[in-house]
Amino acid sequence: MIVHSEYITGTTSSGALSVNTQQSLMGIVREIIIIPATGTTDYNLEITNDNSLIVFSSSSITGDFIEEVALPFRGIYTIAISSATRDELFEINLMIEE
């Protein structure tokens, strides 16, 4: 089992952030980690595939978000943060089993 970490950062503007994975991903996402700069920031998360289909979503998150999943990924994905209560840096990390 090879684990790859897809690490992306971005800053919300007007409570929103949309970033694409840096490369075409192929494998099973085992963990989604989102870390805002402030532990009390509230936000929503949505991940879509390259066909604009939502493959994961979670709402009313406060602070760090760490969730174990088993999502098959293939292609470039868009990670969207919305309704963030602060405009700040978000660290995004997808742990992928190849």
C-alpha cells in the first residue's frame, strides 16, 4: 500500500475558496483533513469530481475537520469551502491509497 498526500493551501475571500487538486489523482482517499487558521472558524466543505458531481460534502464544520473515508478518486477534483466565518488560510490534505 502506497499512501500519497495531496496538500493544498488557499485563503478564503468573502467566505469562499475553490481549489483544484494539483494533479490527476488515482486511488482511494482514506482521510480528508481541513485545517483553518483559526480553530473557531465555521464553514462548509464540498468536493466535486471533473464531471461536476459532488462526491463528498459536510456542513456546519467548526475548526479542524478530520474524517476517515473510502472514496475512489480518478482525475482532478475541486475542493470548495463556503460560508466561512473568517477570510483566512485553509490547509487541505487528502490522504490517498494508490
